Amino acid sequence: MAYDGKDKVLEEVTAKAYEFGFTTDIESDKAPPGLSEDIIRFISDKKNEPEWLLKWRLDAFAVWQKMEEPEWPHLNYTQPDYQAISYYSAPKQKKVLGSLDEVDPELLRTMEKLGISLEEQKRLSGVAVDFVMDSVSVATSFKAKLGELGIIFCSLSEAVQEHPELVKKYLGSIVPTKDNFFAALNSAVFTDGSFCYIPKGVRCPMELSTYFRINESGTGQFERTLVIADKGSYVSYLEGCTAPQRDENQLHAAVVELIALDESEIKYSTVQNWYPGDAEGKGGIYNFVTKRGICHERSKISWTQVETGSAVTWKYPSCILKGDHSIGEFYSVAVTNNCQQADTGTKMIHLGRNTHSTIISKGISSGRSQNSYRGLVQIMPSAENARNFSQCDSLLMTDTSGAHTFPYIEVKNPSAKVEHEATTSKIGEDQIFYCLQRGIDAEQAISLIVNGYAKDVLNQLPMEFAVEARKLLAISLEGSVG
Amino acid sequence: MLKINQLKASVVGTPILKGLDLHIRPGEVHAIMGPNGSGKSTLASVLAGREEYEVSEGSVDFDGHDLLDMDATERARSGLFLAFQYPVEIPGVSNINFMRAALNGKREHAGLDPIAAKDFLNLVKEKASLVELDGRLRDRSVNEGFSGGEKKRNEIFQMAMLEPKLAVLDETDSGLDIDALRIVAHGVNSMRSPERSFLVITHYQRLLDYIVPDFVHVLVDGKIVRTGGKELALELEERGYDWIKEGVVS
């Protein structure tokens, strides 16, 4: 009781500071730079959040303050000044442009190469589009169809208001606030993200995509996604898009949590094409992402990612194979060019019996970039008859780029079968010349060779996505050889 | 078709071709024979436009155009085909897609639209039967896991698909058993026409029993030192290259 009283006093004091310290700012749509409890209260209040969520955020913040930014990745960058960042700004109306003539021609050229339709080009670059063509209306009709099946697909903020019981139960259950430096930061200050729930036995009839939502509000710098597949359900979720995405925020720290209940399946595909910085390594997004899923009995989670953007990528989509007979998969293509750096891979934690995991990672390094695969396969004592197969290939396009592999394998059950294959190769002058001699130009030759190399991963992507992703690989490597 | 004049070329500073002359008219089949290291494969690479080979002197006219002025892709699109001594593997790229890209590249050069899917598949079927390349090999990745014989048959299949004006066969017979040799030769022979020329580079006379040349040239130390009819090949088979080499020195 005494403690309760103490807490109350504390609360009052802090609330007061907030009340006075922020009287002016509370009216504005943008918080001043810096991170403090007050800012977190401000964000939570702006979003009209319940008390438990505010407390959750504050706990995360307390943990974060005691944490150090990780230095173990094979990355070299200047750590962001976390007090110089503004952690909240209301969803801004994107500046509406009159016509495509006002859009950066380089951006348009890339989109054209990707085969993005003119209407889509306008939408992505923020040009006002005909009302009929507006995808928001399309999205609404999709939403109605999903609603009939009991599927919930909305922003996380909306879910907090409409489905608090689900959010409260699962938020942070897979990626706890104290999991790592960036996850803790995200937990404290996340502004929005996606929420998806598929009811028991329902097979989601379409690929769910953040595509639409981007249009409605613009992605946050600290995005948080929660996908729950109830027993026996199935969902395929797409994140990102192949069009180049620019953002004034340099730091991105997202968290994605997947919950696959018994006999369900979640397929999560990502194409990440944030601004990578210029050829000299100036600018570009720092992308620090925590993605993890839990598999209950006989369920399956499959991560597929095509990473071509960002100046710095730190990302390890992982699976906790808790249930017996559950399956985890990770398919990745990571391309780095110019001065980009990527440290990416996965963790497969086997807890249940007869659990299987597959890892296929294809790194492609060009320019002066550094590309690392970092993975952990962990077979716990309880994981009888667990199996893992890992294949980590690296392709070097230039003499000045680097490919690194850091595979960790921990086996604590003698019945486990773990296989690891790795190759590093340089793109063959012979292969390129062979193509040239058949009348294929250099650019197309590289595209063919690289796409062939990454085929096992690209084949995992949903059809439409795969077509664009293939083109994206070629564009990302433009000017690499020759 | 092809006029080579006093061609001199080197690789990493070492001169290999030292003033080579060769004249091939449309419809002719020329064979180039010579001991190891005489420059046979270098000639093939120089003609195809491999960048590591530096041409220091001489000229090459290909069908009225300055060949040395074109890059490798342009040469191919203009109708020059090289059957590789060691065909290259390209994992993950199906033979079919590879050929479609090649054929459409050539068509683009000629101002034509990409080939329709149906026409393309019919063409593949027709040309593949020429070298008995079955469907399994057509759908597999380019040369990946092919046997030596299958790789060479695939080269001739590609040649048939692209219908070049001039085909350079670089030691196509190496590593072939007698059955594969016959199939490859059949593919080449059925493509002989008054418009199409062949330059057959080989170390052994055996191939020339099947692909009968109009002219045989002997290449020694980067120069053609002797030219004759098909009987010259037989003489070489019997006597080796030493007598010619000695003749050159003296």
C-alpha cells in the first residue's frame, strides 16, 4: 500500500511536469527533439492510449536507458544522436504535386524500369490522382471483404482502441521490450504500424499488404507490426514495395512480431528499398529492425526478404519453433552497392520435437559495400529430432566489396541433424562474356546472372512481387561491372 | 565474309598473334590447326571481342564492317557466333530464358519486335532436335551439370537458334566421344549454306572427317604458315606439326 501511495505521488509529479512543460507543444503536431518520459507520455496521450500501454512504453524506456547500442555487428556508422530526433509528428499530409513533371526525374526513371504503371507512379510520388483511381477506395472494398471472414487488418493504433484484448495479450510477447537496444527504443516510442488477426480456420484470400496503409498515413520511423494467425489459419503478408522510398528520417527502428498458433501458417515477405545514400555514402537510411515469430504446434512461419536499400541494415528475422512439428523458413537476398552495409540473417530456435528449419541466404556485394550474413541455429535439449538446413552464398561483384559469414550453431540434443553449406564466389568474367557473345548486353547479362543466383529466394515471393523484385535486383546493381 | 589482315594481338603483354592473314568467303568452311600454344584459341577470343586480348595491329573486316570497332555484344548481334571450347555454366538461368534473351537481343538489333512465345517454343523444338537435345536439358540451367558432350551439343543448339553468318568453333571436338562428335557434326553440316561461313579450330584431324573443310590452315607461333585443302589435315595427322615448324625456322 505504501508503495502504491508512493507511486501515485510520483505519477502526479511526472504528470505535472508534463502538464506544464508541454503546454505549448501539446497543441502542436510535432514534439520537440529529444527523448524523455514526458515525450513518451505526450505520444501516448496524442494517441489516446490506455494506461497499460503507457506503462509498457515507460518500462521499455527505462530499460532502454540502461542499454548500450550494440557494437557486435560488422557495421561501421556514426551512432545517431537519440536526443536530436523528434519522436512524434502527426501523420503529415504528403505534399501534393500537380503532375509528374514536378517529381525527381531519377525517381521516375527507376520506377519506369521497375514497370510500375503511370497511375502507380503518381500515387507513389505523391501526385494527386483521380478520385476513381485512388487506391484508398480499393482498400476500403478489400476491407469489407476481409471483414466478412472475420479478418482484422488495420493500423496498430486502431487495434489498440478496437481490439485492446488482442493487442494487450500479444504485443511484446515475442519481442519483449528488453530484447535489444532498438526493440526497446521502438517499444518506448513506436508511433504506428499494422495489425492483423486471422480467425480460426480462415485462409486469408488475398495477400495482405502495407501498401495501402502507406498511402493513408505514411510509414512511421518506428513502425510496429503484429500479425496473429489463429489455429488452422493462413495468411500471406507483404511489406514494403519495390519503388525507391525516400524518407527524411535517417533512423528507422521497426519491430515485427508474428504469432502462428497451432496448425497455422504465416508467410511474411519483405522488399526493402529505402534510400541507400549516394555513391559516396552520404545520406541514406539506417535500418535497425527486429523481426521474430513464434510457431506453435504444427505451424509454419516463412520469412522472405529482398533487401536492396538503406545505408545500414541490421536485421535478423527469426523463428522460435516452440510447438512440436513446427517449421521455420528464412529466404533472403541482400544486395549492397556503393558504400552500403548490411548485417543480416536469422535465428532459428528449436524447442519443440521434430521441428524443421531452412535457411537460404544469398548476399550480393558490389561497389565498396560490406555484406554480412549472421545466423544462429539453436537446438535446445527439448528439441528431439530437430533438423536444420542452411545455405549461405555470397557473390562478389567487385574487388573492393566484402562478403562475410558468421554462422553460429548450438546443438544441445544429440538427435539433431544440422547441415550448413556456404559458398563465396566472384561474378564470373567468363559468365558475362558468354552472355555478351550470345548478343546479350552487359546490363542484361548481370541481371540474368544475379537473378539466376538468387532464384531460390525469389521463387518464394508472391508472383507480382517477384517480377518487380527481379527488376529491382538489376537496377540496384547498375554500373557494377564493366 | 571475314578478312583478317596482318593481325597482331597480345594478352597481358605477351604477343600471341604475330601478323595473321585469313580470308573467308561466304559459304566456305575453313579449318585452323596447329600445335598447342600456337594462338588458335586466342584468334577465336580476339574475333569474339574478349577484352583481355589487346589488338595492336592489323584489321578485321566482317561482312563489310570493321569488326574491331564493335563490342562483343554488337559482334554477336551482327552474326558472329563462337562455340566455346569450355562452355560456361550459369546457375539458376534456364537454357530457354537464356536463349530467349539472346535471340531477342539480336532481333532488337535488326529492328524487330521480341519473338512471340509460341514461335519461340516451336523454334526451340525444331533446333533442339537437330542436335538431339532433349527437353530436360532445355529447361535446365545453362550448362549446369551437363556432361562434356551435352555442353557441346548445347553450343551447336544455340548456334542453330541464332543462325549466325559466321560461326567459329573453338575445339568443339575436345572431350567428345564418337557418338557426340557425330551428332555435333551433323548439326553443323545441316547448317552449311552458301551464305554461312565456318571457322573450325581443332587440334586433331578427326573432326574434319565429319565436317569437311574447304581449306585447312596451319597456325604456328601466331602466323598461318601453310594453307591447303582437306588433304593437308591428313598429312598433319600422319606427320605431326614438327616438319612444318622446322620448315618455318629454316
